[in-house]
Amino acid sequence: MLALPRPAQSNIAKNRSIRRRIDLTILPLLVWVYFLQILDKTVLGFSAIFGLPEDLGLHGNQYSLVGAIAPIAQLAIQPVSSWLIVRVPHRVLMPGLVLGWGLAQTATPFCKDFAQLMTARFFLGVFEGGCLPLFSVITGHWYTREEQPLRVAAWYGTNSLGTVFAALLSFGLGRLGEGHGGLGGWQWIFLSTGLLTVITVPFVYLRLDNDMQSARFLTEEQRIMALERVRGNQTGSSSTKESWKWKQIQEVFLDIKTWLFLGMALGNNLGAQVTVTFGPLILSGLGYDKYTTTLLNIPFGVMQYLVIVATAWGAIKIKLKAPTLCVMILIILAGLTTLYTLPRGQEQTGGLLAGFYCLAFIFGCNTLIVSWILANTAGQTKRAAIMSLYNAASSTGNIIGPLLFQTQDAPAYLPGLRATMGVFAVMFVIVLAQVGVLARLNRRQEKMRVERGKPARIANVSVARNGVNEAGTGVHGEGAFQDLTDLENNEFVYLY
């Protein structure tokens, strides 16, 4: 006699089927569009090798200002971005952002002077400013907390792939495109990436769905199960029609964990600027020409991608983000110490490169911080606001970071390295402090549950392997889809 399958087993199979559909529909869009955003930003550095400063007559610190204007624009636009993410359907907002920065990128090769170039890069930053917060919120909508780190790594990891592809594209177009059609090599680089972005817009609009309730790639039954999958997140409704709630904005600023997360974002992105300084410095010391130097950026990009995926996978396996983050910071500090102590010279090239490659873990830190924020923040307005603040802190770090490295400190840049080591040492302390805050908040939640006649400890299936409990369903929290914040919902369990 054949045994009937247990309900839990049936629901586990359905959960996997729905997750696979989401992975095949939503995730590729996030990966591709984020890749384009990184590519469009990254090619600026390579364009300098192929004549942009000379053709536009840039002098003094004008090229530095061109590099800084995009993050300044991103910083300025964050309040608007957080409002748009809550009020504008994602299917409309994402294509709009892509079109905006695609047109700015396409216009760049036709700039004739510093002022026009600054204008193009400013609008590039304005439209790219909403990208990371929007992608983070979308990931939180569609995936359980256990699934989020690897999915964040999938699209955020294109930071590294963008570096690799930008190097290959610049190598090819910079060499072969020079003079064709009356355009220089750097102009072909910008034109090709801009047009690639613009033609992506209709595909994004046609493929993206706003939320699970209206997902065209799911059946009616699957839409219901997709919602049940994320009930355990306790992070609010997946609908993009929620109202903007000023009370949640107030809570963001009064919540101490917000400032600790922002401290991590600021420190990590401020410290990331050392890669911008020492990458060209070490490679140029090897005596290669500009084409070979461009290609030598590829191994570091590959290293970044491997680190991002490996750390996300590790965080899922051990289900603890803080310890993983602490280990990564220690590796970064080891790399910085190596760069600080080793003298510059051909005989030290191997050691310097090893120290420099340790800094690839900086990009893995960003992935974990983003997924950690998503896992510990509920409420649609609050989530949009904190991710916009995260992007603002990251942009601030990108602006301040280069100021740590002064020309007169070349070639060792020891003061800048000392400052960066201090930044990551403080970041290590902030991570430990955040663990203490989250543990205290969990004790507060337990006390609130007992006062309302609930068990002190509840099952947290949002980090379960299959997203379902033994009964085959998620947590049946009454407040799971009521757009409550994590501090308002007593069934919310903080993760660290």
C-alpha cells in the first residue's frame, strides 16, 4: 500500500516551485539592471585612460569633481527616492530610473566641456540614487529572510562583474573605436553602455511585476502561497500601494539600530576608497601599458564576486550575520596592515597584491549589511527610508573617502591607510554594539508577548531552510501583513 505524502512535504515542494519561479522572473531583472547601473558608473575611470580629460580640457581637480558629483547627487535625492519607492509602483519606477540614467550616459560622449560633463554625471547620479534602496525593498518583498542574503549577493555582486566587463569593454572599444565615426575611444565606451541601458527599458517594464498579489507569472493559488511564504518575515505587506506613514519615518530616526547600521555603511564605503587609490598605484608600479593595466583590473573584480557570493552563502549556512561580518573585517584589517607595513617596490609586489586582494572583502561586507538591515526592519515606509539612508551614508563615504589620501603622501599614503584602519576598527566595535542592541530588543519583544498572553519564544520560520514549519505553513501572525514596524509588531524576531 502506497503511503500518502505528508502535507509538509507537499508544501515544501510547492514553496520550492514558487521560489524557483521568482528566481527565474524577478531575480534576473534585478541582476541585469543593477549590473548596468554599476557598468555605467565604472566606465568613467577607464575613460580617463583613453583621453576624456584631454579631449574636454579638464585641469586641476576638475576630474575629481566629475567623479564626486554622482554620489553627491545620490545623496541629495534620497528623501525623494524613499517616497517614490512607497508611492510609485515598482513596474513604473524601475523603468523610469533606468531610462533616466541611460539617457544621461548616452549624452555623456557629446559633452564638450567640464560644465556639460558635470551636468550629465549629476543626472546619472540622480536617477541611480533610487536603485539600491528600490532593489533592497523588492528583494524583501519577494523572499524570506533566509533567502535574502544570497539574492542580495546575486544583484549586488554585479559590482565586481561590472568592473570585469568595463575593463574588457574599455580595452576593446578604447583600442578599436578610436577615431571611428569621428568619436574617440572614451566616447564609444559611454555611447555603447548608454544605448545598452536605454534599450533595456521596455524589457524591464514588460517583465517586472509590482507585487505578489498581481504577479502574472504565478497562478491564483501560487500568489496566495507566495504571500504565505513571507508571512514569517513579519515585515509588512508586499503591496506597493501602502500609504506613506510619517510615524514610521519618525521611528527610523529614533531607532538606535538605524544609526548603527548607517555607521557600518558609512565606514565600509569610506574605507572602500583605498581600493581606488592602491589599485592603480600597485599595477602602475609593475610597468605595464594602459591596455595591460586595464586588463589587470579583471582578477580583482573576479575576487570581489567570489567573496560576495561566498560570504552570503556562509551567512545562510550559519544563520548568523554578525560573526561573518566580524571575520571579514578582520581580514580587511590584515590587508590594510600589509599595505601599511610593506615598503613599495618590485620585490614586494606579491605581498602588496595579497594585501590589496584582502580588501575585496569590503564588498562582501556591503552585501551582509544590506541583508542584515532588511532582516531587522519592518514597515513599508520604514524599510524604504532606511535603505535610502543607507544609500546616503554610502554616498557620503564615497565622497569623504578620497579626502583621506592626499597627493603629498604618495606613494605610500601612510596617513590615509592609518585612517582607514581606524575606520574598520570602529566598524568592528559598531557590529558588536548592534548585536547587543538586537539582543536587548528581542528580550523586549518576549516581554511584550508574555504581557499579551503569547509564548515568550516563537518559531522563526523566516530563516527556516524551506520557509515552512511542520504543519506546512508559515507563522500565523496577525500583524504580519498590517504594515507594522518591527518595534510595533511583538511577533517580530530580530536576527544577528
